[in-house]
Amino acid sequence: MADSTLWWLAAGALVALELVTGTFYLLMMALGLAAAAVSAHLGLALTGQWVTAALAGGGSVLIWRLLKKSQPAAAPANANHDVNLDIGETVQVDSFHADGSCSVIYRGARWDATLAPGEATTPGRYTIVEVVGSRLILKTTRTSTSGA
């Protein structure tokens, strides 16, 4: 069997293994084996084929790692694995119902809201700390005072 055929079979085996495992580095190594197969077709000696496989496969792995390191890190997800842009926004509470809940106007619509545990039912500005279904959970907005 020709050297090039062995290189092609080995490259195909690595591609199949990569499909099963999802390891992108195996694909880079298969690229090196394919380069060795091409060098065998070009009549390079067996030693040259091995050097070609090592340089092409190892070089592509190194280049891939450098590219991965140059990419910015992914933004961390919150505990619920979603992004809720409402958290941190402020609303004005004018009055509370007898059960401690309230209604607020937020984003042009009326929302039901309740206070986080330990909060006093005092009208004023509140910060959205959680959204449960369609209900806002609020905490008192803290304002900093400077001693001038």
C-alpha cells in the first residue's frame, strides 16, 4: 500500500474521531496528516512526510491556540443563565395595597410589584432586584449623601 494511502486513512480516522468527540484539535492534527499525504504524492521521502505532518499539524494547533487566546473572554452569565435588563432599573411607588403589594408604571405599562423581604412599605423610589414572572421585586433605592 502506498504511503499516501496510509496518510489519507489516518487523516480520515482522525476526522471521524473528531466528529465523535468534538475535539477541534484532532481536526488540526488531521490537517497535518493530509499535508503528509500530499507530500507523499509529491514524492517526498518518508522522513520528509513525517516532518510535514508534524509542522502542519502542530503548527495549525499552535495557530489555533493563539487565535483562541487573542479572542476576548465570553461575558459571564448570571445565576439564571439569562440576561434581564430590567434588574437595576428604578421605579416610583406612590402607594401600597393593604397586602403590601403595589402597582408601578414601568416601560409604559402598569406592572404588579412586591417588596423584597425586610423592606418598609414607604412610597418613594425603588430599584428592581428581581423579576418573577410578570411581577417586579423591589428594594429601596439607596442615595448617597455627601458631607459638604
